[in-house]
Amino acid sequence: MRSSEEFSALKGIGQLAEKMVEMKKNVSYPLVYSLVTLALILPVATATVERAFSAMNIIKNRLRNRIGDQWMNDCLVTYIEKDIFKTIECEEIMQRFQNMKNRRGQLSKIS
């Protein structure tokens, strides 16, 4: 690609990925394109993982060190995705849990 004039003026990995798609080189060189794509995604993926571990340290501290895996996972999802959970009305959440409680009561009466 160094000998090709189309690729010689590129300034970064992002431009390389765009040019590869534009010239259909992503089909000819799928592994190279995958590597370029992974290099572009890596900073975002790393930040997401660091954010998750940071949230885990907030939720699971010494006082609550015996949290079960499933409950901790539920807490982390709600903490990490708090922007989404802010859009849900409290009434909807209460109705959901009330329905879950009612279903459990009905199931225990049947058995």
C-alpha cells in the first residue's frame, strides 16, 4: 500500500480504514481490515472495561464483600447503564416488581 498514491497521503488509521472500504480492499485483505478495525475499537473497549471495574469497586467494597455474582451483575448493569435507567419511570419499575411478586405467590399456591 505504500507504493499506491491513494494510500500514501493518509494521516491516520481511521483514514486508512475509510480508504480500504472505498477501494474495496477490505474484501481483498480481510485480516488487515480486521486488525485496523480492532485498533480503532481498542481505546473504546478499554475505557468500557475500566468503567465496569470502577463501578464494581464502588458497588462491591469491604462492607458488601459477600455479594452473590448474579446480584452484583444486576447492580453493575444498573450502575453502568444509569443513563438508560434514568429514562424509566419509578412507577414502571414498581409495577414490574409487584407483578413478579404476584406471579410467585400464584405459583406457590398452585404447587
